[in-house]
Amino acid sequence: MVEQTLRFRDDEPVGDPAVTVDAFADQSNATAVRIEPGDDARALLPHLDRLALVEVNFPAYTDGRGYSAARILREHGYAGELRAVGDVLLDQLSHMRRCGFDSFAPNQAISAQAAEKAFATWPEVYQKTVDGRPAIWAKRHPA
Amino acid sequence: MKIITGSDLRTGDVIWWTGEGWSRHVNDAVEAGEHAEAIIARENAKQIVTDTQVIEATRTDDGVRPAHIKDRIRALGPTVRLDLSLKPADTDAGTWVI
Amino acid sequence: MYQYDQYDQAMVDARVAEFRDQVERRLAGDISEDQFKPLRLKNGLYLQLHAYMLRVAIPYGTLSSRQMRMLGDIADKYDRGYGHFTTRQNIQYNWIKLQDAPDILADLASVEMHAIQTSGNCIRNTTSDQFAGAAADELVDPRPYAELLRQWSTFHPEFDYLPRKFKIAIIGSETDRAAMKLHDIGIQLVQNDAGEIGCKFYVGGGMGRTPMIAPVIGDFVPPLQMISYLEACLRVYNRYGRRDNKYKARIKILVHEIGADEYRRQVEEEFKHILTLGLEPPAAELERIKGFFEQPGFDANASDELDLSDPDFALWVDQNVHAHKQPGYAIVNISLKPVGGIPGDATADQIRLMADLALEHSFDELRVTHAQNIVLPHVKKADLYGLWQKLDEAGLASANLDLIGDIIACPGLDYCALANARSIPVAQKISERFADLGRQRELGELKLKISGCINACGHHHAGHIGILGVDRKGVENYQLLLGGCEGADTSLGTITGPGFNEDGIVDAVEKATDVYLAKRAEGERFVDTFRRIGMAPFKEAIYAKETANG
Ligand code: HEM
Ligand code: SF4
């Protein structure tokens, strides 16, 4: 498996290896953590200011728990890197972006060009999420 | 006997392995032999068939008859719309399904 | 009716383009079947026994005549001249070619339709009351809320890979015509003592192999928090619904396992958080949508007089025509259940005829019902006779609504890859056995529902009489259930005992109806008698002498 990460951030990538949620709780100096589907993302909320990288693992693309984990972190103000890793496929990228992911480490490489095209799939969006895009209802009723 | 069936990728039509290619008529199906898995792998790779599988059947005087009712219905067409089946002219066609 | 603006149109157009690209990649061999299958399923394209099957969404079962006509044209152009209306208020085509699918979606998009999220573990098409906006007993028209729901659920980024499929129904009348409590979420619009409207949330109902009636989770959610509450319900499910076993993955199992109280507690907590995020569309958006569902221009002087001198017409009016809230108007039910027919099937010509009749007589509107029938919601009583004559000529005037001939049946083993047994031939035989309309009317309201396997697409659990097809050592076998019911007094049917072969099940149904006729008290429906006297007398009659069971 080639490690190929697509990053849509301007800051320097974090060098630290991501630790498990359990290990993170014991290590006061860790800055990177990896969430598995069964982990509760809310356990990280007290530590958001010292986190620079959260990896969310998708062992199978059909397991959608990571989407909720990502949104919860962003909704609570997490501003660091949020990386989707594992079975991350082209056809899921745009939804992941909408849920707050800004970097992707797919098992099977995806070209930057294909990723940009995927992000552009939806000219508009019906829901307000954490990506800052205005929902269609907001455009219909400008404040 | 063991025969190979699948669906035409483009049209979705039910098809049967004839030893050389694919037919829409179950009576053209042949014994798949011990290389069934290899045939399936090769044909799938051509990306013209999908949902391929080996199934049980028997050769009768009337032709090849799959063992399972589901495959017999696939071979014929919906029993409630025989006009759309592969034997639209045969009003008794439903009887060999059951 | 709702009409797309440029935003709605852009969304369906983008979907067509996306799917065209995906199909091209598949046909070129760039992606494998394993990769493609979930993508085509997201567009309602299944591979069934004989061909691809396309499921088209009919949001909350509402159609304009232009849309209905397109459904007929698609049946002719890309299929074999017919379509199948389903219990989910959708339509399915049975003979679709993959190479045509993008063109079909483009044709649908040209009339503001799509097949988005008609399959897959996502939020499916929202269903509703087929009499919405017309029923005499309506409190609030649910359609604007259903449209709000449609938009919110379309391409929802967080809830596209739920543990399992997710079905929402919404109603605004006391009478539940949408089997609301048998959905993952059922929303009933209610009024409190102060006269305010609120949403009552039932969560965790469903059929399938473990049928459950949904408990109340939210008593009274303000309409302008409905979307936020849904976000909370779905998020708790997405995070904690079971993913280890697909038969235990529906929300009903989660609610059942942790209990309604605990589920409610988690939802309330999440809801509090979500309310701070401003995810709810503003009141102005609901008002904008409501503008599309204003009352049509009824004739205030329309007469309530009806000439019932033609006895066949009178029978049809009595059985198939419902009270409308507007004097001088009526709701017409078109039964797609002729004697010996295939429940829910309609030919392209019939579909187009119904479209024409809706344009002429029903303010351009049609509905699809979960009983696989069609409704013309706003017909002037003075037009009824002429309308009935045209329906009759086209074989669409069966006067059997809610009678034993009005059978719900899933496609079963004639079409469905998951089936254990055929459903349609059983429906045909029963409807032929009870062909005499006088006999059907004597039996009164009797909902008979047939599924070809445990997935329960034919709602057999909710039938006064339910039939479930099973596979007994490679032979079709049918189990009989009695006492199911949908609506306010929702109940689940109980299996009578050993199963039957095809002829045996028809006999067993007849014996059950004989017991009812012999034992019923004044005014009782079949299901009422069953509830009163219990299973024993039915069982005794059905299994009396050892009939040759298959
Ligand atoms: C022909 C292809 C179809 C397939 C492959 C299919 C598949 C399924 C499956 C697997 C379930 C069980 C879900 C569960 O319990 O988790 C189900 C339930 C259901 N389906 Fe279908 N179905 C098909 C056609 C239909 C049709 C034609 C209708 C309408 C007539 C329908 C309406 C429903 C309903 C109402 C349920 C039960 C409600 C519930 O989700 O609990 N389906 N279907
Ligand atoms: S109940 Fe079973 S047989 Fe009937 S349509 Fe559903 S999956 Fe197919």
C-alpha cells in the first residue's frame, strides 16, 4: 500500500505518528491521534487545542461513522488537520470534504486532479455543514 | 451437470455459457467442466458480463433445466408475463418452471 | 405542486452527469463491478432476475400529469411498455439496459424527477399521505414538510453510509394512511392545546425480518426545529447503530436494544448541541415551499349532487371515492388491481391516460399510494361519471379499494433476485377466487398483503391477512399470518402454523374469511373479529382435516 496523501491545507504537515485514542489519553504530549470507527470522537473534545492532526480510519468505505466523527470535531471548533485514511474512494471524497476532512490518505492512490473534480461534483448543497458552503436555502433567502 | 450463467453487462440480459461464448437460450448451455472458475475469471475480465456463477442443472429431453427454481425462472422469464418470456408463443411454458 | 428552481434543477442535472460518467467508466472497464455496484444502487439501478431494474423516486407520492406522462413514455421507450407502482410510492421498471440508464435519468430530470437514493444505506424517498391537501380529516398539509425533508436528505454528506437503509414517512391527519409507525422515522404533525403545530416523532419502526412498531421519541418538536431533530436522530443512529450484522442494523434494533428512553436521552443531548449550529432552514423557506401547495382554484359553487342511477357507477363511488375537504369535490382512487391482474402494474397507455385525466379533472395532480394504487386528489363531483366511464374503458375502474381484491404484492420470484417464492401468481389466484364483487363487499375492509420473502416489501406483517413466501427445500411454500394492521391501531400479524403450497394458501385464505363471516359481530372488520376471538377458531378451520399441503 503506497502512502499517498492529498492535503488541502497550507500549514506544515505534522511529523508525529498518530496514536490511538486510548494511548492519547495517557500521553499528554501527543499531537496526533487516530480515531477508529468505534471510538467516541467526543472523548477528544477537551484536548482539541493541543491536537494538530486527527486521522479518521475507514476500514471499509461502507462504514460511515467517520463522517459523524469528523463533523463533531469541526462543530466543536477543531481547526487542525482532519485526515480520512483507509478505504477512501473517489466517489466519497466530496461528502468527506463537506464533513470537514481536509486531507486524504487513501489505500489506493487518487490523483489530485481527480480529487478536484470530485469536490466539484455538486454545484450547490442542500445542507449547512462545517465546510462553510452556503446551503441552497441560505442562497434563496439572503439575510 | 454444472453450467455457467451471468448477465450481459450492457443490457442485463440473462446469458448462458456455450463453451465458446454466451447465449440467451438456456438450451445452449454446456457442461462447464472443471475449468468453470477459470472461465468465469477470464470472461469477467473482459468486462462484458457480470454476476457470473456456476449452477446445477440437468439435461432433459426438452433441454437444459437448471436445478433451482430461481434459475429456471431466469431461463424463461417472468411466469406472470409469458408474453415477455423467451417462449412468448408457448402458453404452457410456465409448466417447466415449477 | 412543488416546482424546481435553478438550484434544485442544478442538483438533478449534476447527478445525471455524475452517473453518466460512472456508467462510462464501467462500460470502458475502468471500474470493476464491485466498485460500480454501490454507485448504480445509489441511482436505484439493481440487477434483477431478468435485467436491470430501475427504481424512480416519486417524492411523497406526488406527481403532475407531465411527470406521469413521462413515466409512461419511459416505459415505452426504454422498457417493455409497463411499470410497477410500489408500496414505497415509487415506480420500478423491470427491463432496463445499463447503457440506457443515463438517458433515462436525463429524461426524468427534464420533468424534475430522479432516482436519487432509491437504494443503498441512505435516507430513502420520503413517503406521505396520498390524500394530503385533500382529506376532509386533515390537520396540516404534510407536503411542504415532506419537500423540506426531500431537500435536506438529498446528498446529505454525513448520512450516506448509514448502518442500513432509512425510511421516513410524514403525515398531517389523525388517520394514518401511510403506515407511519412502521417506518424508521414516522412524523405526525399534531396540534397542542395552545393551537400550535408540532411534529410528533415515532422512531424505530419497520418490517423486514424483525417487525417493530415505532415508539414515540419526540412528543412535540416545533416545525422550525424538525430538521435539527432529524439530524440528531440520524447522528445517534449513524454512530451507534449496529454494523456487525446487517440483519440487526436497522434503527429499530438500536432503539429496541438500548431502549426508547436511552435513545431519547441521547437524541435530546445531540439535539441541544445541533440547535446551536444554525442548520435549520429559515421560516421563509418553509413559507416559500408552502406557496407551492396552496389550494387549487376550486369552484366554490360546485354541487354535491351525484346521479347514482347507474348501479356500477354507484358501486364504484361507494367503494373508491373518498370525502374531500372542499364541498362539491371528491378524492378518486384508481385501483391497479383488476381481477387476475398484477398488483401495481400499469401499461404505458394506462399511465398516460391517468395523466390526461389528472390534467382534465384533478388540477394536474396525481398521487401514488402505498397500496399500489393511484389517486386523483381533486375531482369535481360533477365530473365523476364521465371520469369513471373513461377509467372503465381502460380497465382502471375496479371498485375494490380496501377489499380483499385490493391486494398488495411485491414482485416476488418472478422478478426479484432475493425472493424465495412468487407473490404475483398467489395474488392472481386469490383475486380470481374472490372475483365476485358482491362477495368482496360482503367481506368488507380486508387488507391482504403478500411478500415473496422475509424482507417484507409487500408489508405482509401489516396485512389483516398476510402471506409470506418461503423456500422449503427448493419448493415454494407460503405462510399465512392473521391480525396485522397499519394505521392508528397498528399491529403485527401472527403466523397461523405450517405453510401451504400455492393452491393450499388460496384455500386457507378462503377458510379464514369463512370463519370471519360466521363469527363476526355487527360492524366488525375481519381484523376486529380476529382481535376479539383470537387465533384458535381460525386455526381450527384452516387446518381442520389434513388437506394435502405442499
Ligand atoms: C425488486 C427489488 C427489491 C429488493 C432487492 C428489495 C430489498 C429489500 C430488502 C433487503 C428489505 C429488507 C430491509 C431490512 O429489513 O433491513 C426490503 C424491505 C422493504 N422493501 Fe424492498 N426490495 C425490492 C423491491 C421492493 C418493492 C417492489 C417494494 C414495494 C412494493 C419494496 C418496498 C419495501 C418495503 C416497504 C420494505 C419493508 C419496510 C422496511 O424497510 O422495514 N421493495 N426490501
Ligand atoms: S419481499 Fe423479498 S421477494 Fe418481495 S420484493 Fe422484497 S426482497 Fe423481493
